[in-house]
Amino acid sequence: MGLHLYYQGKALLLNIKKEENLLFTFGGRNEGWPTIGRELYHDNEGFRETIQLCNTYLTEMGGSEILSYFEEPVNTSYFEDESKFTCITAIQLATVKKYNDSGIYPNAVMGVSMGELGAAYAAGALTIQEAMSASLGYFTLFKHLEMDYSFIFLNLDYSAAVEFCGNSPVWTEIIFEDSPGAVLITCHKDDLKQLEEQFVAEGLTFKLVTQKFYYPYHSSKIKALETMLKSFHQIIEPKPLKCDYYSPTLGRIIPKNSILATDYWYNLVCGPVLFYTSLKSVIADGYKLLLQIGPPAISDRQLTYAAPALQIQLLNTYQTDSNEIEYDQSINNKLTARTFYKTGVTHDEITTLNEFKRKFNVSDATSTAPFKYLRNNGAIHYLPVNHSWIVLNYDDIERVLRDPQIFSSALLKEYDPILLGADPAQHKIIRTLLQPLFSPAVISELSEFTTITAGKLLDELCQQDSFDFVKDYSDRLSLLVLCNFFGLSAIDAGRMLDYTGKDYHNMLYWQRLEEFFRNEFTTCQLTKEDCLWGKLRDLVQRDEFSFDDAISLLRIVWTAGMATTSALISTSVNITLNEAKLALQIATDEKLVSKFIEECLRMQTPLSAIYRITTEAVELCGQQLPANTTVMLHLASGMSDPAHYTNPAEFSVTRPAKRHLAFGTGIHQCIGMGIARAEARSALQVVLTKLINLQGYSYCEPEYISVSDLKTMSSLKVQRHTKL
């Protein structure tokens, strides 16, 4: 009996299907396959309906129709028309939909170049309409570009190729990472001979792809068409990924439940395709079964490089020189006979939303997209990871900030019991006491000081071949202005820096800053007594203010004046340097400088969120909140609320004057906002006077650092041009 049960159980185990993970891959443009999808279009109703829907969206958006590809005789030159490549996107979407209808869903996806649109659709991040709009945008670029660029295979690994391009005598960029020792690069056709000479001089192996010339896709040349390109992305609404997404745009995996940044689809076409890095990640994560949707994304050669000793099964959804219907059925049968791990792609939108909220951590957000997604699904949500209710609409945030009796700032008492965390009555006393130190006369004096100091700083920097606009301009200027406001001499400011260090992103800096204030509070020789430090010292000496409270105030004002004001200056400078037309516009109209600063504050506020706690039960946004409930007010979301701002994603210096929340509102509105605005305005105006000098520099991408809800620019390096 026991032996019988043993064999019965063993047989049962053998019959259990092993669960697998399935990856969908999507290739980019493919002009050498003028028949793909045609037979399926006539045979499969669902496939045909999806193609027809794509065609409807394309023609409604002003694109070329694609039905003739499927319904008219084969045209071998069909894809010579650049606008027709939207047909490949449509085929990929229809193929995904067909497999989904058969119950086949991916556990992860990877798209290559334009294939990322199909991958995002398969992962739930794009609708069919959104994918076709983005596709139309990409294949409209040819109307604005010249087909003047050569493509060259260069036998170098990626990092060595980056170095080569950086030192090249002519403009050249990597556009595709092919394998461990090869990349595809591009240059202008007129520079090809000189580039080839450089290859020979350095002993490099290279090969021209063809004698044809191409558009400069996946290069920085596309950035000149940013406005046009982004107009095709405006309809895209953020949605969580329902499965893992291997991104050749970023060269890494974007985990399930993440939301692609608003600029993702723009960045896709402006930078290199990190194909091999992404494929290696796929293999390292254990994927053994890859289904290529539409034109292949991966060749056998590339797969051998990525997984030389592994058995990876690469299935194609289409195959040349075969009966498309029979081949499709054979692949479908192979997949339905296997069992795959459960995937989130099948979740409905409510389940997807709840799953997103359950795992989302505000501190991990790197763009505004997650907050737009939440706001689209309600004004208030509970986030378990953050232990708080997040409020996203402008009007609701403003209501909370203007009602300190019910929505208290007591959560901040431990950090700052005197100003930020004070109750309304105490706060009023302190505010009245400090207000004269932030008067229009003081602001005017500091503005003049900022202009003179900024001019000297920038004159010095423009004598150098390279510098960092954040560390060498914004930070230094903010420090010098603060020292002036505090009454510190240059000698004492130097002593303070020797004690604290310069890295104010480090928590040790703030600890040592407080120690410096405590040690020097009574004895420091101030340059003037009519300043914040002098005023507080006088009050302490007259026993009208406690020593600890005075130190707390010095620390909090320094924090605001250093970190947030430097961030505002850096943001305004970065936008100015990268938007030549906008810079010229504000340089010739001083009235627009202030509006420019307000848009910088609205769109890139350093402090993204602030917190309140309820003192009693209250209803907010239709949600009942008990007493002692933590409420997170997401300022960045409120300042991109379309109910309050027209076209909130657009940076516009002609936007009608309207309140924003960068400095808060209500009794805790930033007391130093006048100084911050004046300092940033003066710093920017000095930069505007030096635009001609600064045109001789190239600018790196800015680097950022986030500490809690504060995100600031940490570096903006510039280098004098060395190439003609």
C-alpha cells in the first residue's frame, strides 16, 4: 500500500507543470520585411481590429494611413517612406493584443529603440492611442531633419567608446550598444573622412554600416526638436508598470509598479540604446524564454555574446518564408502548453491602483509622474509606507495650510519649536519680532550686495576652463549673502567653513553648524548689530529670549537661506543656459525675470512636501480623518494641478500671475521669501549679462541629491569648448 502511494505521488509530481518566466522583446524599425503581419490581418479578426484602430488614431492625429500596407499588393519599397514606420508599432501592438486574447502575458518586457512603445503597451504603461501618438512623433522627426549622417560600427567597449567620442576631433556620438566590444556611432557625412583618419591613427577597427546616410536618431541632435516631439506625448497619462521593464534607454530594469517619468519618451530618442547592458540584465535575472514580438530585437549572435553557456530559447512571432498563419499557431501552441508565473498585467485598474499605493514610497519618486497618476485617481490617498494621507490638489493643500488650528505643524516641533513647529499664538509673537529683519529696505540692501558679489564671482569663473555652477556660483553666492545677513565678517565666515565643511548635504554639516552657533553666539564680532544674529543676541542678553531658541532660529534661517536659495539659483541658471531663446527673451525684458523666477519655483520647487497632523476629527477631500492623523501636503503636485493652472507642464514666463505654494501659505509662509526671490533674481540677472561669455562653454547634465522631501541640484559642471 505504501509503495503504491509512493509511485502515485511521484507520478503526480512529474505531471505538475513547472512555472516559467516569459519575456516579451520588441525590435525597432525594420525596412527589410515588407510582408510582416499581412496574412494575420486577413485571417485574425482581433489582429485586424487593432490595426484598424491604430490607423484611425494615426489619421485623426494627422499621420499617414497604414491600411494600404495590409490591403493592397505587396510594395517592397513601402518603408522607404519614413512616416510608414508607424506601421511596425501597430503590428507590435496588434500582436501583443492577439497573444493576450489567448491568455499569454509577459512577466517582463524589453523594447529596443521604437520597440519600447510596444513594450510599454504590453506592460500596461501606454494605451494603444498613446503608443501610436508617440510613434507618430518619432517618425515625424524626418520632416525637420536632414538625412546627412553616417552610421559606423566601432570595435570598442562602451566606456572606451564614450571616451573616444569625447576626444574626437569632430562631433560623434554612440547611438547603439551592440555587444561587449562593439558600438554603433554616428557622425555628419562631411566629417566621415576625418573620423576615419582618426580611427586609423588610433589603430581602431571600424566598419561603415552602409553607404547610405541616415537621420541622427538616438543622438543629442534631436534635442533641437524638443517642443515638437513632446507635443506628441501630451496625451500620455502616467500608469504603473504591471510587469518588470528592461529599459535600454536607461540601461537598467524599471521594476513592476514603477511609473515612467514624463520625459521618458523624449529621452528615448535623444540618447543611445543601451541594448547589450539591458540584455545582460535579462539573462542575469534568469529569463530563459524570450518571445520576439514583431521584427526581432535580438539576433543569435547578440544572444551568444550575452549568454554563451546558457540554454536560452528565443522564439519569433513571425518568420520569413513561412505561412504566417500556420507559424503563428505553432508558436501559440508552444506557449499555451507551458505554465508561466502569474503576472500583474492581467490586473484591472482598481487592483493596479491599490497595489501601487500599497508599495509606493514618496521618497523614492524621481519625477512628478507618480503624483499625477495618484491625482488622476483622487485628491487624497493613504500611503502605508509613508504612514500618511497624501493630499495632491492645490485648493485642498491651501485649505490645510490656512487652518493651523485643525491641521497643526506640531510634527516639526522637534526640528524647530520656535518657528516651523510653533502653535499659532507663539508663532505670531516670533514672526512679529523677526519681521523688521526681512523688511523691504533689508531686501533691497541684500539685493544690491548680491548683484555686486555675483558679478565678481562670475567674472572669476569665466576666466577658468571649467567650473561647477552649483558649487562655485550658487553655493558660494548663497553663503556670502547669508554671512552678510547674519553680520559675519569674511574672517568669521572662513572660520565657520573650516569648522563645518562645505557639504551642506551631509547631516554632519548641520550638526557642526549648530555647534558653531552655540560656541560663537556670545563672542563673535559681528560686522553690524542690526542683523539677525545681533538682534537675537540682544534679546537673549535681556532675558527676552532663550539661548536655545535663538540657536534654533539661526539654524533654521541658515538652512532655508543656504539649501533652498542655492537650489533656486541653480535651477534658474540651468534653465537659462539650456534654453537660448528663453534666455534672450528675459534678458531683453527685465519684467520677465521675476516671472521666470516664479515659474522656476512652481515647476522645480526644492521642497516637494510638508506635513501636518490633525488636532481633531475632520473631513478632507471627502475622506474622514480622525485626530492625530498625519497629512502629507505634496506641494509639487499642487503646483502642477490642471484645475489651478492652465497647461501646468508648460514653463511659461507669460503665465498670468497666480499664487503658488513653493513658500507655503498661511501663518507659516516662509518669512524669508522676499530675500530668496531678490537673491535669485539678482544672481540670474548677472548670468544674463554674461551670456556671450558663457556661450563658449558646454554644459553637463545636472546632478541632484535628495534628502527626505528636499531635492536640490548638487552639481552643474561646465567646460570651455575645445572643438571648432
